[in-house]
Amino acid sequence: QVQVVESGGGLVQAGGSLRLSCTASGRTFSSLIMGWFRQAPGKGREFVTTVSGSDDTTYYADSVRGRFTISRDSAKNTVYLQMNSLKPEDTAVYYCAARMRRIPYWTDGASTKSDDYGYWGQGTQVTVSS
């Protein structure tokens, strides 16, 4: 069973930065594809960023492209979400999610739908004040 744990949320002023961390355990990290989603109050869960399972190309929602960066430290079984130039509209609970990399890996792609991910963290609150 894969376990996913996020950390690093908090309160920040508009224009500031935060880095979220997500550690996965239970499976070989290289067999997992990680993604970040968020859910603002009164809204549905939306895709933020992920990487392709075939070539590690990164994908971002239009609303965060150029400001957020996903990265991965395989030695620590951890994926990060660096968030810069934060805006009040970035306020949400941020969720880290994991799915198994498809085999063979070259048939995999990028999953932007939450239904594609079978493992979820508990979420971490990010609040951006204006």
C-alpha cells in the first residue's frame, strides 16, 4: 500500500513563496508518478502539476505555469512543489497524489485527472493573504 504525506503549507503574503513536500512510501519510488492538485473553498479539486510517466516532462495548469515548479528527489522518495509569486487565488488545500507508472513506461503519459491517481495525501492548507 502506498502512503503519501504532504507538508509545508502555511500562511504567506501575496507575492511570497512556499515549498510543499510530499513523501511516498510503500512502493519503489521510481515506479510512482506524482502529481499535485488543489481544492479551494466551494470548488472542486483541480489539477496543478505532474510529470509524464514516459519521459518526465513536466505539465502545469495554465493558472500556475511560470510560478510553480515540481521537482523530485528520488534519494529521499520526495517530490516538491515550489510556489513563487503566490496570489490570493492560490489559496486552497493542496493534495499530493501518486499513481503507478504504466508498463512499459514508454506508453505512459501525463495524468491530469484526479481519478487517475489511486493514492492521496491528507492535504496541506496554503493561504495567501492580499
